[in-house]
Amino acid sequence: MSQQPDTLTGHHMEVPVSHAEAGAEHEGSNSAISGAMFFWFLTIFVVAALILKKYAFGPILTALDQREEEIEQSLENADHLQRELATLDEKVQTKLDDADQKVRGLIDSGREAAREAGKVIEAKAKEEAQIVRENAQREIASEQGKAENALRIHSAETAVAMAMKLLHRELDAKGRKELTDQLIEGI
């Protein structure tokens, strides 16, 4: 603090002084200490920097370099995997296309086989229908022949019966049979 006269009262007063002003007043006496302190500060800083470089910064920088190499390797591996995945996707798509084409071929061949089988079945059914028709015609012809024979026999018997009534003649069973056979042969 410094003393200054008060203009109103005439007495001296103490006025506070800032640190910058105080430092300027004592600057001459501290300059020797500041130079020595600066030297020791610089020496300690250099020693600390060398120690940190050797024991702290060196391993840290080495670890960072290794980490950077690992990251680069991981990125290269990711790119490689991505290329492999793209190749595999292409192969899978190709195989899917081939499988799709084979399935279409199988479906087409199955349809063609079904058409051929249908034609064979239809032809076989026609043959069987023809055989059934021919058998039915033979059976009809046979039945027709039997019916005609039965009709002849019945007609002959009716004729004999009418003739007997007309002739009032009674024939024995053997005579009727002979007369019926003669009439059948005549019809």
C-alpha cells in the first residue's frame, strides 16, 4: 500500500496497490530467482518429457499403431468378406435359377408324361370298350338266337296245339315232340 495526501482533509491516506504494480516494484529483486527457476523448470520439463517419451508415450504410440493396424486389417477382412458374400450370392442365385429351370423341365416332362399316359389310358379304354361292345354284340346275337329258338319252339308248340284243336286229335307226348321238331325245322 502507498500513502497519498487527501486533498480535502490534508492528511495522508493509504491506498491499495494492485498485484501487477507490486510485482513491478519488486521486479528487480526477483529476476535472479526467476532465471534459476526457469532453468530448473526447463530441466525438469525436459527430463519429464524424456521419461514420459520412453515409458509412457512410446508404449501408448505403439499400442495406437497396433490398434490402427488391427482396424485396417479388420476393414480389409470386411471388404474381403463382402466380396465373398457377393460371390456366394451370385452362386446361390445361379443355383436357384438352375433349380428353377430343372423344376420347370420336370413339370413340363410330367405334363407330357401325363398327356401320353392319358392317351394310352384313352386308347386302352377305347379298346376295352370295343371288346365290351363286341362281347355285348355276341351276347346279344346269342340271346337273339336263343330267343329266336325259343320263339320257334313256342310258335311250333302253339301251332301244334292249334292244329290239335283243329284236328281234334290227341297225340301222345312222343307224337307231339315229333310234330314240333318237324315244324321247327320247317320254320
